[in-house]
Amino acid sequence: MISEAIRYPIGKLEVSDTITPVQRADAIMGLAALPEQLRAAVQGLTDTQLDTTYREGSWTLRQVVHHVADSHINAYVRFRLALTEPTPTIKPYIEDRWAELIDARSMPVSVSLTLIDSLHERWVTLLRGMADEDFSKTFFHPENGVTSLAATTMIYAWHGRHHTAVILKCRERQGWTT
């Protein structure tokens, strides 16, 4: 059995029904900081280390970095849809299959890190420019139902911290210094 501490190094995602402007601002600051934090987490890792799974049966660290890019691209598009259409239905994707595609299994992480830099610059600019009422706008996820942009902000701030912690904890367990 996989330890919860290994699977969820920062704890499981918990999103409150009520999200305050301060919580939202903290989440946006987290999204702004993510590119640098993720880059630092993989700094100096060799290809062999990047191709190490962080736990039995998991993705490699390389796949984790590419997954963050894939996931956050989808989230950014969902924000743009929700801001411009009334409760749009978004297209889910099968994360595990995306992680098995050749680019996620073999490309240098620098490609996704550069993408995350640019993506987060745009996304954070969008988030910081949104009015309070914009965060109550929603989209419909066929598997998860209706989700507000406030909740989605919290989800992806956690997501970035989670995957960065996964990499850092793997480095720690492996004895790879940062």
C-alpha cells in the first residue's frame, strides 16, 4: 500500500464552499510562483533521474513536469471559456493517456518549463485582472459537474504545489540534493 504522505505530500485537495478574496489572492500568488518553484525542483536532475518514478506504479518525474503543463493549459482554456460563455461544457481529457504520449515520456522538461513560464504569465495576468464577480462564473465538467472559477483557482494552485512537492519528496527519498 502506498503511503498517503508519498501520494499526497501536501495533503489531499480540499476546497471550501466559501473562498475569500484573501484565499483567492494567495492562490494566484501560488500560481505566479509555480514556474520558478517547479524549475527549481528539477534543477540539476539527470535524464536518468527524470525518468525515475516518484512511487511504485507512478509517472516519472519527467512525465509529472509535462503533466503540469498539459493540465494547466487545459485549466487556462477553461477559464477563458467560462469568462466568455455562460457555463460552457468543457472537454475532459484522460491524463494518464496524455502522460504516455511520446512527448511526455521523452522530451526535455525544459520545453514544458518554458511553456509553463509563458502560460502562467498570461494566466496570472488574466486572474489578477478579473473582477470579484468573474470568479463566480462557472463551467460544466461532464464528470465533476459545475465548478466556479474561484474553486478552479484554488484547485490549480494546489495542483502546482502538489506536483512540485512530489518531485521534491522524491529527490529527498533518493538522496538527490537540490
